[in-house]
Amino acid sequence: MEIRTCNPADGVYPATGDYVHAIEVRGAERLLFVAGTMGLDGEGRPGATLEEQLGLIWANIRTILGSAGMTVDNIVRVTSYLRDPAYAAANAAARVTALHGRPVPTTAIVAQTLADEWLVEVEVIAAG
């Protein structure tokens, strides 16, 4: 599989260091579309804080990826749904940490979650 970053410098606003405009994937044999994942523990209880929920989200994503024989290195797209725009910086930091600094196309949307205690939901697309 070949991954090529498409990050034009002219004709579009510049990307920041933590995301790119697009990634082209060639020769992938598999695509994995991960549903929106919440910061819930194994019993289905949400983390008490934003940071705890973000940690649980990325742990859950790693577990889901592992069940498909993939890792965070296979992630090619991230979409985050935040209950509050104030969560953007912490969400971005958690993503950067989880992806070991590797920028991918990402979008963060402020939305009401289905349960008030769910502060963030993250969905990913992985290729392998």
C-alpha cells in the first residue's frame, strides 16, 4: 500500500502542522470504517473528564483496529464530534498524541451527542 499526502501550497488555505488536506491511498486491499467511538470504559461508563474520555476513545479505537489486524498507523481519516467548541484543543492534542504526530485529514464538528455525559465522539477510516 502506498500513501501519498496531497497538501497543495497554492490555491487553497494552508494546512496546519497537525492535519493535511488529503491523503491518497493506492494499493490498499482493505478499508475499515470505524463507527463513532465514545469515551466509555468496558462497562459502558463514560470517563469523568474530557481528558479521560479522550484517552478511552483512543484506547477503544486501538482495540477496534487491532481486531481487524490494524494499528493507528493505518488511520487515513479522522472526524471528531465535540459537544463544546472549547474541547477542540484537547481533542486535537489527543489525536496528535494517538497518531504519534502523523498528520491525517481531519474534521471537528460541534454537535449535540446522544447522551449529555458523552463529551466527544471520534470516527476513523483506516486502510491496509
